[in-house]
Amino acid sequence: MQGSVNPTGQAGQTGQPANSGMGIPPMPQIDFSQFGATETVELGRIKKISGKHLHTSWLNVPHVTQFDECDITQMDQFRVDMKATAEKQGVKLTPLVFVMKAVVKALQDFPHFNASLSADGQALIKKSYYNIGIAVDTPNGLMVPVVKDVDKKGIYELSRDLMAISAKARDGKLSPADMSGGTFTISSLGGIGGTQFTPIVNVPEVAIMGLSKAKMQPVWNGTTFEPKLIMPFSVSYDHRVIDGAEGVRFTTSVGQYLTDIRQLLL
Ligand code: CAO
């Protein structure tokens, strides 16, 4: 951010001019009870903490959200084929673990997405480890535990990790270590519904993926329509670090890996 403009938009003591004189206008204080009965409920601890974090990101990061979709017909058939075997090992296979692997492969192709800006915003700190934060919906609010070293783990191990951390999150038993060291976050609403959404970057990371619900759709193959399982997804990113062309190259790459998961072996 240039200059030393304070939140009221006035010049700081450096004598530099105010940007636009706008700043952040305060929220109006309204007595809603004048319109009908109300109840005031204190926000929970987690909501207060995550709210502050989200607000920090919203105010500091110039967000762009790239929408995309991919054909996961073959991937999902493989998942269904492996489901019974996985269950025997105590693992529930969902699309999310395959997405985690595809994302890590794309992060290796596009290292700027697996980075953080230095505190002064002048340098990019690229990371050679791949720790994926997973947004988990808990009774107390949103929590983001981190699955470590996703590049080094197989699908079953990732499923086990995912089940363990989401259970820990829902039981309110996550430690600070469980929630730190993430390099990229995935927020999956695919088990619930929706077509697309714009996730907020989990700072100090520079990009986040939002997964929506896959649906069977007719896709034209040049001769006829074929039924394909199409999954919509989005990636929000920090535009100071990532350009639009790179943004769509990244989502295209994730989509290609998910459409043909054999490429994840290469
Ligand atoms: N498309 C279609 N179906 C999907 C899907 C997708 N993209 N993703 C998951 N599903 C299916 C799963 O296969 C599963 O189906 P079955 O029970 O028939 O096998 C079902 O949806 C439920 O999946 P799940 O939600 O239990 O498991 P998951 O691995 O997909 O997700 C977790 C785990 C922890 C991410 C999830 O439970 C959760 O908390 N999601 C909400 C995250 C959230 O709140 N994000 C918003 C943050 S911003 O406020």
C-alpha cells in the first residue's frame, strides 16, 4: 500500500497527500428494536478470531476470483470403484483427496501459488513444502486445519489425515500446530451444494480454491452429447502476486489433472 494514509483517509504525519479522502466509512449504529423484537447473541470465540482474519485479508489483498469447471467422470468412477476397498481400510474416499493431489501437482507447476509475500511486500517467499489447509465447517464456526506434506502422501493416507483433522476440528480439539504452516487452502462446499463461490484468500497464503458440487451434464463431443460429471470450482488469488493469465493457467492445469488423474503419477 502506498503512502501512510490512515483508516480515515487523511494524510499521515509524513505530509503525503490523502488518497481519495474516503477511507473506510464506519458502520451506522441502528437500534433494530424500533422495527420489531430482536435478540442480541454474542459471537463465539472462533467466529471472532476467524472474522478478524478474514477482514484482514479482505482489506489487504486485492482479490481476483477465477471460475472454472472440469470433467471428473473418470476420476469419480475410479473413486466409486475403490470405495469398498477403501472402506475395508477404514477410509471414506471423497473427491476432495483427489483434488488435494491435483492441486499440489499444479502448485509444483506454478510455484507462485505456493508462496507468501514478504512483510514489506517487496519479495516473494516460495515454499518447497506442500501443506494444504482444509476449511472445515464446525458447530463453533469455520476452522482451517492443515494437512501436511500432501505431495508425499497417497490417497488413502490423505483420506485418513482428512478424516482425523476434520473430526478434531469438529470436536474443538485442534492444536495451534494443527492449524499452522499451510501453503494453500481448499474450501469445499461440494458436499452441500451451490454452483460457484468466491473464497477469501487465507493470508499469508496467496491463493485459495473453492469447490462446488459436481453434477451430471450433457457435453457435446463433436458428434453427440455425452453424460459427464462436471465439477465447478474457483480460485481466488492475490493479484499483487498472480496475474490473470497465470490464474487461468493454474485452474486449467488443476482441471486437466482431475480429468485424467493418470497424469498425477508422472
Ligand atoms: N461434488 C459432488 N459431491 C461431493 C463433492 C463435490 N465436489 N464433494 C464431496 N461430495 C460428496 C462426498 O462424496 C460425500 O458423498 P457420499 O457420502 O455419498 O460419499 C458427501 O458429498 C459429503 O462429503 P463430506 O463433506 O462429508 O466430505 P468431504 O471430504 O468432501 O469434505 C470437509 C470434508 C471437512 C471439507 C467437509 O465436511 C466440510 O466441512 N465442508 C464445509 C467447508 C466450509 O464450510 N467451507 C466454507 C468456508 S468459507 O465460509
